[in-house]
Amino acid sequence: MKLLALIILLVSCRTPAQKATGPRLDELLEKVKLYIALAEETKDADGWILPGDCDGLLHNSLAYLGGLVTYEALQQAEQAPGKWTRTPQADCLSTGRSKSTISRDMLLGVVAAAVNEGDLQTLKDLRQYAKDNNFIMGEHDGSIDGRWRVFMTPTFYKLLEQSINFLETGEQGLRLSYEVDFTDH
């Protein structure tokens, strides 16, 4: 959890005009240094942080965005084109540590990292895998919760399409919500 907070801190935005000063800033900087050191200590030989953590794909996606891991390290969790798992070992479901091999939050991290990297092929592979597998992105334990985790929702698919369009055309405007006018119905 501490690592996630660090990563969010590192990828947060502020305007250049803001100047943080004082003892609070010093405390924050010390925490940042600590979390970076802890992240470095948890890296495996291939550069994957928190090996064995079943939220590893999300953590490593955020760590990539924060500059703590390489994009290549993140890609270790892609088992086949478009098929991602929670960890490179792909063992979270089989060991009972998770109800699914993947979830949408993990895939959201992949999309964010791929857009940041400019990796159009990864996004296209993810889209094709979704289409080929009836939008079921991984295996699950049979529970309702497990089934829901692996399903790519229409909203997520729209985000994926918009991300692909952004990399292909440079058009801004990722839009996740739409106004619906029911006054005429």
C-alpha cells in the first residue's frame, strides 16, 4: 500500500507556479526516498517490483509511470499477445491467492503504460484478444466476483478504442462519460 501511495505521488501533477516549502515538504521528500528504496529492494532479477503480489501488474504499471521500473519489466506479465496476467508467473488463480488471472484495474494500468510508451501494438493486441475471447480477458474461479473481474466492460472497451485512436491520430479527448437527454422520450 505504501508503494502505491508513492507511485501516485510521483505521477501526480501540479502547476509549476506552486512552490511547496517547509517541514511538511521535507517529511514528504523523506518518505519518497524511503518508498523508492523499498521499491528497489523488492525488485526481482528481471526488474519486477513486489514479485508474487497478485496486484503486481497494477503496481508495476504505476511504477513504470513513476519511473521506477522499465516498460520491458512490465511486459513480462503478457503471456501471449493481448493476454495479460497479474504476475509474470501467472499463478495467482491456481494458488488461490486471487479469484482471477486478471482484472480491469490491472488492464487499466497496462493501457496507461502503453499510451505513455506510445505502444500502439500492445493496445491493438489487447483489443483483438478481447474480441477473440468474447471480452473475457482471463480465467476465474467461477464465482460471480471472479467472472466480473475478467469481463471487459463496454466503458473499458471504449477507453481502449479512444486510447488507440489517440496514438494513431494524436486526437485528444478521451471521454469516459456521456450526457443522455431523455426529455424527448
